[in-house]
Amino acid sequence: MTQQNSRLLSVDILRGITIAGMILVNNPGSWRYMFAPLQHASWHGMTPTDLIFPFFIFIMGISTYISLKKTNFECTRATLWKIGKRVFWIFFIGLALAWFGMSISAWNRLASNEELSFFARLLEATTGQFGNIRILGVLPRLALTYGIAAIIAITVRHKFIPWIIGIVLLVYFLLLQFGNGFELAINNIVVIVDRAILTDAHMWGGMTSVAECGTRFRFEPEGILSTFPAAMQVLIGFMCGKIILDTKDNYVRIQQLFIVGAILTFAGLLLQYGCPINKLLWTPTFVLATSGMAATLLALLIWIIDIHGHKRWTPFFETFGINPLFLFVFATFVAILLGRILVTVTIDDQEVQRAVQWVIYNRGILPIFEAFIETSRTAQLWASFMYSLLFLGFNYIIGYILYKKRIYIKI
């Protein structure tokens, strides 16, 4: 079958692969024990895990083209309202999840304060977190990059979009080059802008550095400046969406996607000697290389699924692909509950409070692997990975129920 006028299953499958990958790598049994391919690069460089987020952003660009094509890319009040509403809800849900996690942690901290009544403790736990809530993150990045790309798509002639992509990536490279942007240091232009606008209180606190005489500082991996090259990645996906929808023959589709993928991948890999590939900075070479790989993988999936019809393996990923953002949000919500709700356990004849996740991992999964694997670290690695698989499987069950009932929850 060479003609494909309807929705390509391969697009849903690639989207599903990225969401399943996100859930898998974000939920190990223990963050201390993860196989190397499941970890992010600490600074420069790229691991398989670093491909997941940019692949989803690339696919979001394809979806943006499909969605806006229905409106003929006209900049009408209705289209602007639709874009604005989606940006708002995705961003808001991201903030809500950050607030929810901090509130539960605060509730746990206040448990030892016997002077507080239940309602006083609840009020403090829920309202006392706004001064320290992380503003940016995965969902806010999705919201902002989609919004920027969608506005450009309905206000600029599409033949100029590649020029916009090139100019923005070049300007961002120059900012990094002359603003100490490639160094993890407090005088990095990316850090300076984020600290000036967001302030330390509203940035991710997970990465610190001792690069400058022991100075420790916060680094926001989904920061303000790096949002712009990420938005350009949405536009690259957007242009690939144009290839997909404006081309009726699948063989021509995969030929063009392979060409685009090869050019972008080699450009990113070759230019990394002057502009390092770095996910945390979302460098231009990271955009080019990951976009090229995503386009290549999509072409391969079209060849396997839509041309040759090999679909027996696809339902698992299609389950995640048809409700991607909902399942990601649901998985994040469940992970927060498991990681922060405390239960009483006995350790060395003493009763202590531990998170539900800790109990499942250390009392349920880990002992099984320790019984068969002599090396402690190896047992920990496999147990941690098994927890990830079980967590992914649980979310798959939820997604499968929606899939069978044909329930599509759009965010």
C-alpha cells in the first residue's frame, strides 16, 4: 500500500514510544541505581534517554501542523483562542503538579509539629508553597514551545519558517558562545537570565555546581533562553508534518523524511565540535541531531507500519500515543503519591516513616533479585529497572482501558 490519505499510525506509534520512554526513565525504583542508557548526560553529550523529550517535541510539531491545517493556518480570533487555551491548560497543569508534590512534602514535614491543628497544618502545607514553586518544567516547556511555534505558523508564510529556525538557532549559539554558555558556572548567560527572571526560589534545585571556588547555584534545565531553540524544534516537526500531509505517496514521504533526517543528523553531529550537544542547554546541535534522528525513525516506522503493515507490535505504543499528555500527567501524579505518601515500617526493630515507593521497592521487588543475584549493585540495578517496568505497566493498563473504550482525553 503506497497511498495513505488518512492519519498515519506511525505518528501515533512514535508519540507513544516517547511517552512510554518518559514514564520509564522518570520512575526508577531508586535514582541511585539506573542503567547507563536510562540516565541523562550529566552535561555535554547525549544518551538514549536524552532523545525522548526532543522526540516528543518534534512529534508535537507534526501534530501542530495537522491541527492548524484544519483552519487553513489563518490567524483568526478562534484560532488564537484555541492556541491560548491549550497553552494555558498545559502550563497550569504543570504548575499544579509541582504545587501538589511540594504540598505533600510540606504536610509530611509539619507532621511533627503538634502545636498545629489539622486545618492549620493543611492551610500551611497548601498555601505556603507558592513562594518556592518551580515555574518551569516539562509541561510548561511543552506549553511555551507549542505556543511560540503555533503563533509563528499562523502569522508567517511557511516558506520563511526554515529561515526563522536557522536565525534563532544561530543567535542562541552566539549567546552561548559569548556568554560562557557552554560552562556549568554561575556566570553562564543561561543561568544569569533564569536567576534574574525566575529567581532561585522558582528554579529546579536538583543541579548545583562547585565550578567557581565552591559556589553552589541552581540550574533550570527547562530555562527561559533554551525554550526558544526548543520551539524551533517544534517548527522542524511542523515542516516535517507538511511533508507528511502534502505528500500522498508513502514512498515519497519516507524518501523526503530520510533526506531531512540525514541532513539534520549529520549537521548536528559534525557541528558539535564547535557547539557541543547538550540537552540541559538545548543547544542548536542538540536540536539538529535529535530532530534528524526523529525524522529518520518516523520514516522507518512509516516503512514498517504503513507500507508493509507490520502492526502486531504496535498496540502497546498506540495506547500511549492516542492519550499522550493525559497518561504523562497521570503517571506524574501517581509517582508523586507513591514517592511522598508515608507509611510506617519497621527497620532494625524501630518504627520509621517511609514512602510507599520505598516499601514497594525495598520490601517487595529488591529481595527477589537479591535472592538470585549475588552482587548487591547488580541486584539493585535490575530491581530498580523492574520497578520502572511495573510502573509503566500500571499506566499501560489505564491507557489500555481508554484505548478500548475509544476515549481520547486532549489537553
